[in-house]
Amino acid sequence: MDGWITLHRKLLDKPIWHESTPEQKVILITLMLMANHKEKQWEWQGRPYKAKPGQFVTSINSIVERCGKGVSAQNVRTALK
């Protein structure tokens, strides 16, 4: 992956920031970094799939791995709820 994302300082004023644990904040930023910045197409089991900008397909384990040390699968499940 390459490229960059814009992280607005206004995020600091939002309830999602104030009400989140440190682990949830790491998960939030990781998910933002994982999102596609342009449309992506692929084929799986003979069927075509498409993800638009801002979308992506992943798993709990993949998110945990990308977040790094200190983030568990339970942290990710809770953050996604």
C-alpha cells in the first residue's frame, strides 16, 4: 500500500474520539489507512467483485495484525460494534 490519508484535527473534538479507548483509536486510524483510495476489482471463485473508494474487504484477524501490538480480536470486535 502506498499513498496518504487526511486526518482532520476536528476529530479531536468528536465524541468518537473522546469516548474511545486507546486501542479503539488505533483501530479507527488503522481502518482509515486500510480503506481503498480508488476503486478496486478482483475475482474470487469465478465471480467479479468491486470495492469503491472508502471500502475494503478484510477480517478481524487481518485488522488485529495490521494494528500491531496491544490490540486483540476482542478489541476489534468491540470497536466495530
